[in-house]
Amino acid sequence: MAGTTAQVALEKAIEKGILGPSPSKEIIAGQPQPLGLYYDLDVFDKALKDVQNAFGAGFFHASAVKTNPVNGILKLICKEGLGAECASIGEILNCLDAGFTGDKIVYDSPMKTEPEIIFALEKGIHINADNFCEIDIIAKQLKRMNCKTPPTIGLRVNPLIGNADGGVKELSCSSESSKFGVPMTEEFKKEITKYFMQHSWLTALHVHIGSQSYNGKELATGLRKAVVLALDINKKIGQNQICVFDIGGGYPVNRDDDTVKPTFYEYAQNLREIIPELFPEYGTFKKVITEFGVSLHAKAGWLASRVEYVKKSGDDELNIVSTHVGADLCMRSCYVPKQKKYQRRVKVFDKDGRPKNGEKKRYNIAGPLCFSGDVLKYDELLPEVERGDYIILFDCGSNSLSLASKHCSRFAPSVFGYRKLQNDEVNFVVLKEAQTKEELLKFWGGGNTEK
């Protein structure tokens, strides 16, 4: 996986001058930077192929853009024939720019404005309404547009399976107090059925239970409740009006090592055993949509940062490593340090990109931001770390740059993709250029006055 090629890629990045010693040069185009986000494109390609092969015919896979909106990555997803799941109009615009057509985009935002809904309808984008009011708005606009063949339109429901034991409560979408979808209480199920019976263009049901909190069997068990509802509605209507079912994403990722587990093949088998109705041979649904994010992206990416300083703490045996990556790119790792599912593995390399060995010492890996919680790792045992070394954080292909903070006006780094060639040679491509001085100043409303 990406971890096995990272050492070679790091060495080549330093050799080619992609990573360099002078952080002050990061605002000058073409100069080395002390920080970069890297994607092993062979690993990413494999993930895209695995998800398609695991589920087979009848499934349409839409990558969750929120987890990785880098335009260069979106273009690779589009080229492979997958779709994009968008949580905002900004994500939709990004995907249209990357080459996605409307029929390849799923719009899931819980806060769509009426103009945004009109835009999505005009572009032929699949819309998953979050609530009944939103359906009423869609109905009004379809009538105004005299739309005879609307895009796929669905309703998001909450199967109320609660929070998984040991899961991430904040990422659960199926508790009683969840902000997402219509809860599947007995009273609401009657209302849901009524809306489907009133609107023949309402042809999809959507469920996303939560992220990184449930295993495949738990996800499938929660999804089954919504499938049963869809079957019941279709029976009342007398035909398979609900012919599209969106199972969301949320599949967990192993962060202990480079192993990809659990696999998409295991999840597909869980679904076959628990919800066989999802598969084409059953004949209920014309299309089943997935919205995988972390499980598609995480293992392909890693962050590399030059070590700027190493200093002693008040504890004689604890050292503090100052790096260029912190809560600005690894927000959840820093803000919820005790949550294992937010943590990233770390290794240290020398100034030439070779792994360091020897007796291990205690280190806090600290970021560049000006607040005390900006610490990536506490009490980490590592070989001796020195100024000019590099650290790599693994499993950073998801929710890194997409969660970037503007705090302290740090420059967003370049994003590189690479493929390993023969003889340990590495071919790098720029997926996203580093943020420029002009772009940073414009964000804050400056840069308009000539000096």
C-alpha cells in the first residue's frame, strides 16, 4: 500500500527539490516546500477498481467529495467512470469543473437553498431531499419548470439504530437527535409513504448511517430497516416506484498498518447475506448507489513535513518536535486526540529521506498553529528526531486538506500524485498547486493595493 512506497517517494521528492529546507520559500512559485500531501495513484486506482469489482453490476459508486475535493483526484475518479457525492453547491461546481455530468452527481446536502435546488434540477443532478419541506420545494419547482422527465429524486431517512459501541458519536447519523433525514418512527413512516404516493417522480430512498463507527454487518443491518420500508411503500403503490436505493458510505478503515481491512468484498458479502434485495437478480432496484469516502481515499495518501525544531519540554525525558503540519490539516487528530479512529501513524526519516533507526525516545509531535492543542501525537516513541529530518503521517488521503483550517493564515500545501516506475524511479504529477501569496491575501480581502 501507500506506506510501502512512501520511503522511495520521499527520497525522490527531496532529490528532485519538491521538498526543501526553506519554509520561507513556500510563497515563491517553483521553490521547494517544507510540507506536501502525496497520493500513491496506483493504490488509489486499485481502490477504485476494487469497489467496482466487489459489488458488481447494478451498483453506482459516488465518491464522497467532502473527504477529498482535490480537483486532480476528482478528474481521476471521473475518468474511471465513478460518480461524485456532493454536500454543497461548491462541491457540485468543483465536480462539474472536473468533468462530471449531472447524472453522475448525487446532491446530499442537508441545507440546500431554493436557488441551489433549481440549479441541480436544471443540471439533471440526483437530489436526495433531507426533509418534507425540501420535497415541497422540489415539487413546486418541477411544476414551474413543467419538467416531464426530472432527474432522480429521493428522500433521506434515519433508521434510528443509535450509536455503535466504541464508535465515533459525532459521526453517527442514526441517533434520535441526528440532524439528518426523516426519522423512521411509526408516525413518520406513514408520512414518508404519503409523500411517495403523492409524487410519482420520487423514486429513490437514501440512508447514511454514519462514518467509521460500524462494521459491515452493522451497516447492513441498519440499511435493512430502510429497504424494508422501501419494499412496503412499493407494495402499497402497486409497483416498484422506489427503484433507486442509496446506501451511503461510512465503511471503516484500518489505521494500525498498511493493510486494507475490512475490504469492499467483505462488505458486499455482508449485504448479500443480510439484504439480498439490493442485488440485480432480485429485481427490486434498478440502481444502488454507494457514497464511500474514507474507505476509498485514506490508504492512498500521506503527509510529509520537514522537522523545523526539536526542543526539551519541562519533562526531562520528553522532547517536542515542531513540524509544519498540525490541526490545520489534521483537525480531528488534534481536537480529539483520544479517539483512535482519528489518529495517523507516524515515522521519522533523515534529511535525505532514509528511515531512522536506533534507540527510541519520547516525543510530542507538535504543529505550527498558535494554540496548545495543536499536537498530532502525544508521548510517541521514535528514533532520535533532529532538525532537518522529515516525518510522514500515514492514512492521510481523506479528511486532510478537505478539513483545512485558515487559523494563523498558513499556506495550503501542494498536492502531488505519484506512480512508482522501474528501478525505484518515481513519476510525480501536481494534483494541486500550493496556495500563493496572492490567493491567501485575496481570501482575507487584501491584495488589492499596489505597494
